[in-house]
Amino acid sequence: MALDELETKCSKCRKCELCTGRTNVVFGQGKKDADIMLIGEGPGENEDLQGKPFVGRSGQLLDKFLASIDLSRETNVYIANMVKCRPPKNRDPKPEEQDMCIGWLREQFKIIRPKIIVCVGRISAQRLIDKNFRVTKEHGVFVEKNGVLMMGTYHPAAILRNPNNKELAFQDWLALRDKIKELGIAV
Ligand code: URA
């Protein structure tokens, strides 16, 4: 199946309650065969309105981090979320909502076949890397799972709340740049 076809199917999804409050399904955005994929938590208000991931304040910071290491959603990265519909009042997506949604993400992985997955924030890191993942302790560390390198980093919203973590987060993105070089990935 092509990514566009999957998106069309996903846009009609009613597998969990989050569908009742959405304006748009936020399927994902970026290069369709990107070697690097970023996975956030779930759409916020701006994302729900525009149908695109990370387009609010957090997204602007994320785009800055990406630009600092010559990456962007326009050229070489694909961005998606653990859940495709906005949780009410921006609460964390519930485990059962993630269970209902993760099939879409797995299909995205199968089609895009990224070499590196960056989990942006605790929610995706705990779901995709390790259920006990602690961002403060394990950020920036690459682990291999099913032939894919995975790394978790600070969520930009957490950095906006606590700018002291910005430098630590920046180091993670530099580590990503080094890993891309080490693996000889052309971006
Ligand atoms: N936060 C996320 O985790 N994802 C988005 O798409 C926007 C904000």
C-alpha cells in the first residue's frame, strides 16, 4: 500500500473516542521514504486545525533543532505522532487510545522504512523504546530495535516550559547528526 492510500484510510478512522473531537486527522508530514522519522505524542490545537504535526510553538522549536543539523520535513525527515487525533485539552493520550492508533504508525513504518526513529518526548519513547524510559536519564542514547536505531529526546513543549533543558536537547540533535554521518546516511 502507498502512504497516500494509508492516509486516506486513516482519515476515516473511528477506532477510538478521540475521533469525536477532531477537526482533522493528523496523519503525518514529510519525505515519504525518509531515513529519519520523528514520533511525537499527539496533535494539539494548531495541529488539529491544520491537519499537520508540530505546527504550533513546539513545532517551531522542533523545526529549529532540525534546521541546525540540516534536516527538515520538507527535504529529508518524516514526522508523525503516537495518536493521530487531538486528545481533549491536550491531555496525554491514554494507553488504550495508543493501542487503537498504533496500527497506523506500524503501517507508516512499513512503508517509509526509516533507519532512525527519534521519539520526541516521553509518551512515544515509553511506547516505542522502553516502557520505563526516563527522558532525563536516557535522552540521546541510541538503541537498536528490530533493525532500526531509536533514540528519545526532550519534547519541545517541555523545553518551552523549562528552557534549562534546551542545551541538553540540542546535544541530542547533534548526536543524531553524528549518527547519520556514522551510518553514511545521505540526507
Ligand atoms: N506535540 C506533539 O507531540 N505532536 C504534535 O504534533 C504537536 C505537539
